[in-house]
Amino acid sequence: MSEIKVLHLEPTNVCNLACPSCLRETDKTFNKKSKDHLSVEQIKTLIDENVIRNLDKMFMCGLLGDPAAAMHSIEIYE
């Protein structure tokens, strides 16, 4: 775990766009009604603080959600 230098988080599955080629739009089984947001407390439960301290970079790029739509993006980065 101490060797982890880069972390990529998906902070939410919420997205306000409807890009036609996005999996959210093309996969009919994707539940768009679910509005899940990753919290700082969840991250602390899942990832040891020493790992977080040793990070060089952290990314939040949306695959099925837009990080700008996440409720806690700013707090997560802090």
C-alpha cells in the first residue's frame, strides 16, 4: 500500500449531461435513479490515512458520473 502514488476516485454516479455515446445512455440496465455520492468518511474507511498522505496525485474523472455533480468533491480533495 505504501507504494501507491496515484489514486483515481469515482465520487458519484450522478451526471447532468446526456452524452449520446455514454454508457449511462447506451446501457439500458444502468440505474440513473440511484444518486450515490462518495463521502470523506467512506474514503477514510476504505483507504488508510498513510496511503493518502503518500499520494503524489489524485484524480476524479467520471466514467459513469460527473465529479462536478458530486456532493463532496471539494472536501475529498481537501
